[in-house]
Amino acid sequence: MIFQQKIQRVGTISEFLRGEQSVKRFKQNGIEAVLTIAGSTILLTFTGVDFASAATVSGFVYEKATNAFMPLVELIKGLSYPIALVIMSGGALMLMIGNKEKGYSMIQNASIGYILVQMMPMLMKLLVEIAKAM
């Protein structure tokens, strides 16, 4: 059981009705709570509690999402080499059979595609940094 119900008496009803001030301190798991009863006002103050900013949470979520997709990015980068090799070989065969336009076009497109696939993670990081700066 994670949470245990704990009841502590902080004062009597007559003390509350007379308006006497009562201060009780509770400390558990590094969180300190101060309960002040003055007249008919009850004030509860927490100390030792750190609150996360939205930027910290956003950065954490961004890192988790980025790391979650890294295996997929590495798979695509790894597959780009054999695919480019097959297409370039097909382009070379086109050159050999006399279809120069199609052969050069296939080799050029495969080369540009391979370079872009290899550079895509760097380009995405650049875009993210530009978006953060705005």
C-alpha cells in the first residue's frame, strides 16, 4: 500500500472557537507542511517541494519522443545504402544498353536521395533549434 491514511489532531474545537493560534508542523518524505490555525483562518504551507516548469517538462517529452524514434531513423539510414546501390546498378545497366538519359537520371536521383536520407537527422535537429529560437 503506497499511501497510509493518517489522522492527526491539530487542536480542539474550543481552541478554534476562541481564536487561539495553533501551529503544527508535519514532515514526511522530505515534504514539510505547516498548518496554522488563527481565529477562523486555516493556512496550509508546503516547503521542500520542487515544482517542474513547463519548459522542463516539454524538454523531457521532446527527448523521450526523439529517443523513441531513433531505432526507426537508424533503420532507414541503414536501408538507404543497399537501395541506392541497387538503383545505381540499374542506372549503370541502362547506360550499358544504350539508354543514357534514363541511366544518368537513375544514378543522379539515387545519389541525391542517399545523401538526403543520411543528412535528414541533422536537418531535423537544425529545424528544431530554429523553431526553439522563434
